[in-house]
Amino acid sequence: MVNNFSIYARDRGVIDPATRGFGVASGYVPKIKAAFVRRREEYGMRWPGAVYDGEAARTKYTDDLRKAAATLDLSLDLRDTPIYNPEEADVWLKQARESKADGLIVLLLDRQDHAWPTAQKSAESGIPAVIFSPLGTSFTTNTINLAGKPGCVVYSTNDFNQAIYGLKMLKAGARMKRSRCVVIKGNGRRETLLTTDTGIMLQYVPADTFINIYNTMPVSAEVINMADDYIKEAKAMRLATRQDVINGIKSYLVAGKLLEDEKADAISMDCLGALGKLDVSLPCISWSRMNDDGIPAICEADTGAIAAQVMVQYLFDRPGFQQDPVADTSDDTLIGAHCSCPTRLNGFNNPPEPFELIHHHGNRDAVPRTIWKTGQRITLLDFIPAKDRSQLLFATGTVVDNLSVPPSGGCVVSVKYKMDGGQEVLSFPGMHQLFFYGDYKKELKDFCQLYNFEAKIV
């Protein structure tokens, strides 16, 4: 096992994004083409008008763009001079296609002549395009034609943070389309595409691959030290034993070995089907720790949840909690219940939430029961795969409680969530949706438009 996988054993304070996973997506640096667009002559009476200092704006946005690209680890190709006419726009877009750019950033410093036609061409280029229009460079008559167009997002604002989120979407989309998930299930090996619009590859490997590595891996001093460190971090431990935790950490290292062997960026497993009748630790701790480390880890070989976890982690730098939805009609809440929950809900590089160690609801192994902040705003995301155009279903709400199991039955992590909008909880659609910290309904809607997913807001 190489050291760069055992991230939390080295330093649980800071997680280096370059060390997450072993697949192409984990180390991929997306290529972004960017250009300013304006007339060559002075603005004069036509908008944005002589009052607008275009050169000062260009200097400021260039600095902001370069800093953001460096922070996000993007390869930024910013055109040296603005695009001054339609012919230059055509050449620039041709170069972007030939270089296989992952995304376009079009920064408008003008409302006249070729400015919005260039934005339109960029949106129709086949390359995901983010159009940034600072105030003064557009009327709604300019933006209306691109407002809902798949393949592009328009940000009409002076707030450059929206453009930075556009960069984040381009990075997430480029990595998503190169992601590879090893799925531990069944008896044979096969590789298949999850969906065309995600580009995520699924590498199925036999369940006994995991079992064989687990049975031959020694309980080393590293495993014991990692387990003891984990127990020290826990707020409390009940029912579960130190040996349960050691076995869980061993499963974490087994899963890491599989990631390395399969050159994968994410992992999933038919957990109960593969291990339910065996004396091998279920991967509850494994998946919790991997999701904390920025490696999408998904229970029960659920392919929709694979895509959802990839999106949440790549877009928002935090893990999601895959859960089974339970209705509570006493207060019209939805309870998210499962036995594997990450702890770094505030973000990979932020302190973890407190957690307990307890048995799985099957009275075996060790499970981290993360305590969610009451009053915390959260987003729910469900990914519904489809042949041509997959759907993202999402909703927002607030955490109201952490239920104790027992005395209730079910999974030991049971987070009660009050949804916005008064949805009917008994008929809430889907299974294994992700809960994650933050109110990201608008950001998910933009991502759907940029990559042509169907957005369903509930």
C-alpha cells in the first residue's frame, strides 16, 4: 500500500487534492480557454459607455482569473489581446476545438457589435462555456437568448465569484467525464459506461477480490495505530469494540489497494451481498474515511449514487451522505438513515463533525455515527441515470435532529431533515439520495444547464 493513500494517518488537518485516488480524474488538470471580447475603438456613447474603464476592468479580471485558475489547479490559456472582431472569434473557437479544451470562459467588456454574437458562437461551440457579463455589458435583451441554453451559463454581475464558480463547474465536469469507479460485485470482471452524459466508467470486479486481499492482509502496526487514533477522535464508543475498529481500518486499506490496482478514482461495493454472511468487516468505516479524504465511496453498488457523490465532491469540496429516506409524518420531516457517514461535512480541509462509534444495525462491525449540526442548511441530491439525458433531483432544507438508534430501529446514522416547500414526505421519490452541507440549489441548476442534465427541483 503506497503512503499517499493513508492520508489521515499522516495529517488529518490538511488533505492534498493531488493525492486523492489513483485514476485519470484524480490527477487531471483541465484545459480552459479564456478571452475578453470588446470593440477595438473607444466606447463613446454606446453601452457600456465612456464612463466604463475597460482596461482597468480587464486588468482586474485578468488578475482574478489567474489567481482562481492557480487555486483550482487549472491550465488557463488566456488570449493575450481581446477578441476585436467576428473573424478573430472564429479563429479562437477553432483553436479551442483543435486543442480539445475542456471549457471556455468568455469575458465580455462590451455590449455592442460582435460581443454577444461571440457569446452565442461560444455557447454553440460544443465546448462547455461560461459567459461573464459585468454590469453595463448587457441588457436582458442580450441575455435572454442564452438564459436557458444547454452547454453554457451566463453570469451577469460584477461579482466575480460567480465566474470562479463557473471555473469550478468546468473543472468538475472535466474530471467527472474521466472518472473511473471500481465496483465490487458479483463473480466476473466487466467495464461499462455509467451514462454517456457523465462519462463515468464502472469497472466491476468480483467480490472475492476484496475478500482475498482482506484475508491475506496482516494487521500491521500501522493498522493498529490508525484504529487507535480513530478511537481517540470519537466522542464515544458503545457496543462496537476496539477489534471492530481495527477490522474496519483494515477494510479501508484493502479498499485503497483495490483503488490502486484498478487505477480508480472512486469505489463502491455490494456490501451486504458480498460480506453479509462472512466474518469480514463491512466497509462502513472505510467508506466514511474515504469520503472524508475526497475519494467518492458509495454503498451497495448504487450507480446513481456513484454519480451523485462524484458531483458533490468535485463541485463543492465536501462529501455527501448516501442515505435511505424515511418519512416521519408527526412533523412532515424526512429522515436520512444509513450506517456509513463521513465526518468532514463542512469540507475536506475543515474540522470534522463529532462522531460516535457504534455497531451497524445488523449488530456487527464498527460504524461512525456522525452528529449533524441542528439548524444546518443542507441540500439533497439524487441522480437518476438515463440513456440520453440523466436527471438531477434536488431539494434544500434544514437539519432538525439526530435520532438515536436504538430505541428506533434502522440504520444508526439517522438525520432528520425539514424540507423547504412542504413536500409530501410519504411519497418523496427516490432512494440513496445524498445529503450534504450547504444550500446549493442554484449552483446545481447551473451545473445541469452547463452539462445538459435535466434539473428537477422539489
